[in-house]
Amino acid sequence: MNEAKLYADNFGAAFSEETGFLHFLRERTDSGWWRREESRDLHFLALDDESEESGDYINECMDNGTEDIMKDTMENTRLLLQAQDQCYPVRTCAIKSILERAKISGTALNKVEKPVLARILNYCMGVATGSALLRYSEGKISAVHGGDSSEYAILEMSELFEAMADYLNATYPGCQFAGASYDHSIATAVWEICQDSLIETYKEALEAHGIPYDTLKPALRLTSSDVGISGANIYPMLLSGKDEKIITLGSPLKLEHKTGANLEKFKSQLPMIYAQYTLAIGNLMNLLKIEINNPVNCFLGVCKKIGVTKKLAYDAATLFEGQNGNTPCTAHEIYYGISEVIFMMQCAGESGSRIAQMEENIARAFTVRWHDYDIPGEAKW
């Protein structure tokens, strides 16, 4: 991890030790801030529009040694947010919340010149009502949420992850931190839960169906975000084999950033983890009951339905067919095959936010009608 690049929009870090990860999050909490402003008082500038304000900002950066932040912004959003006569560079992950606050959307917004986009945002913010909640982190604005009492609720990531770690270490002796990642969009951490009773019934079901299995470890992932792409969500999962490949189980415990959400409410959900894990492992066991006659076609059809990209789907399907053939099997075996997509993304160095989103997509397979995709003939996307 390069501390000097913390400001960069594409910054990302991985952690193998719990104490280091929690300390890092605490530093992010202490160095950043939240502030409410009237939406109509916010003003956007294009960093390269040659205006007096943007020129003053560039000169200020050169004077105070923050020119690297300015250059990184030029390479990404090229936008400034002006509030209380102070200009702040806008981070890429803030764009989603800014557009939501301005109540505008559309792919055309990605194509217009930055000065044009700034004018559109200023017009929309000028007629907006209510307040905006600004999130400032590592030299840039990372989010512009709705700031009224009925809108966004702040859940500090450092407090959430500390509470999760404290609960798991106290409740599940031997619990092990399995790793974490952070980027400016999302933070996520995984813990192995050393309690075989969570998966004993599942192992028995595999044996009853004659399905061999490698090492299986119950695990939990906590994911949260300050920029509006995730609540404080706890995902049950399995770590399979010597590579500890992730098998996501769906049925997460979710706490959205909505009115009434706070640390105490998050803590009140933690005792529900055991029951939620039992429910989630039951979803996986139910797939053992679904017989599929055309597994490769079903594999691709389900992937398309749940939002796996075409290339990843075909790569995973090719691997599945090479290992299992195209003979009848259960939806359970196909689901394991689809889960290889997560491992492929990890090997490709994809960001934590992209992997977390794919895990959610794959978990949607528990709710699809598998037989709708059990179709003979040539596989088509």
C-alpha cells in the first residue's frame, strides 16, 4: 500500500491483518469529515474551463503542495465543487451521488464536455430543495448525499468493522481474519468462523448425494460504503478447497443508510448471524434437489440472467464443461461452477467493489427458475 497515493481515485489496498485494517479505517475516519450544506449553495466548476475560480484553485495547489491531487483530478473527473467559497476536487466515486442529488440521469451525461456538465449540475442544484451531506476524504469530495433528516444516515466504517470484529472474536472462539480490501468506493472484510455446526448438515447432504467435497469453512463478509453503493451488509459464505475459493450464499443481513440507521442498530443485528447463516446454507442445499439435463446451456442462461458478463460466463462455462462434461447434474454443481467467476476476477486484480457486486449478482441465482434455462441445443447468449 502506497500511503502517498491515498488521494488517487484508483487507490486500493489489501490487508492480511485485522489490526492493520482497523487502524487504517480509523485513520480514514479521523482525517475525513461530513458537512451539511444547502443544495442550492453548491456550485460546480470544470477544472479545465479557464475560469477565475478554477485558475485560483490550480494556483493554490501549486503553492500548498497538493498539485498531485489536482493532477489526479485532471486525469479523472476534472470537476471541482465550490462550497462556502472553498473549492474541493471531486472524486470519481462521488459522481453517482451527485447525479442522484441533482435528480438527473442518462448515459449522455458521460459524453458531454466537463464545462457543459458543470453547467447542467449547477442549474439542477440551483432549483433543488433541502440540504446536501458532503463526504470529504483524502483531499477530495467522495460523495454528495441527501442531507435532510429523512435521507442519508452516516454509519462510520471504522466503527462498523470494529464492532463486527469484537462480536465475532467474543462469540466464535478461534475466529480468524481472512483478509480485507479498501478503495474509495467500498470496504470489505472476511472472517472464517471456526464452528463446524454451521455446515455439518450441509456436509451430510453432500455425502447423501454422493458429491465429493474438499475442505469447507464457514465465513462471513462485512461490506460497507460511504458513497452510497452499499449499506452495512453481512454476507454468509463458504471458503472452499485449498485456494479458499468464495462460495457466496446470499441471504445477507442488510442495514441501509436510511433514517434511524446507527451503530447500535447494526450491533443489534449481530446476534442474528447464526440463524441467518443456517438459512443461507439451506438455500445452497436446496439446489441439490434441482436436476438439470443441459448443464452448459443452463449455466450460460443463468449467468446472463443474474448479470455475469459474457466473457466471464463463457470462460467459467468452458472450465465447468472441462471438469464436469455436459452430462446431467444438479443446480448445486452449476452454482459452484458459476462461483468460479469470483476467483477469476480476483486473479485478474479486479477492485473490491467490483468483486463485491459480482458476489451479489451470483447470489441472485438462488431465486431464479433454473428449469427455464435447462434448454437443449446449441448454447446461445
